[in-house]
Amino acid sequence: MPQTFKAVVIDDVALCRQLLTDILEDRGYQVKSYASIKEFTCPAGADERCPMEHACVDIFLTDNQMPETTGLEAIADMLGKGCKLRATSRAVFSGSWSHQEKQKAQHLGCKTFDKPFELDSFESWLQEREASLSG
């Protein structure tokens, strides 16, 4: 039986969130999707350090520009709390990247995608992640 991967999708735009969720579910992922960073709760809770020995999800996808915070700020906060998510398993989407945001994404080890994103490029990235997670 093939391995089932877990993914989180966070995007305040319903169409984008649903598209990413559908792509992942079509690939066999268990997906939890959220319209807001505030809706997403990691197992550690809001103010605690991560109690998990391993990452709680295999793929973490977030939009960067959201009303309450950026995806990059959310990832930095998660990592500051001891999140075990692999750097190669984090991706951030945006319709407009600043030079500073691109640098921050690189510093955090996040893959960046422009919106609208190229489906082939995204699926190639997923395939690479799946191979590394399986191996």
C-alpha cells in the first residue's frame, strides 16, 4: 500500500485553497485546509513549544499575503516554537514578492511559487518531496 502523506494548505482565497487541496487529494494526501493562519492550530498550541518528535505534516503550503500576517511570518513563528517540519517541505505562494520576502523565504528554506503558479512546476516539486519523504 502506498504511503499516505499529510498536508496543510492555508490561503485566504477560497479558489486557490480549493485548487491546492484538490491537487493534493488527487495525489492521495490527507489534507487539512484553512482560510487563515489563525484557524490553523499546530499540536503545540498557540504559545507552547512543539511537543512532537517528528513533523506533524509532510507538506506545508501557505499564501504569503494574508490579512492577519504573512505566511513567512507564520512559518518563522512555527520554527521558533520548535516545529519539526522539513525545510524542503515548506512552500509559500504569492502574487507579488518583494526582494526582502524572497530573501526571507530563502533563509527559512521555503520553496516560493508565484501566483498564478505553473501546475507542472508545482507537481514536479511535489514529486521530488514525495520521493525524499518515501526514501
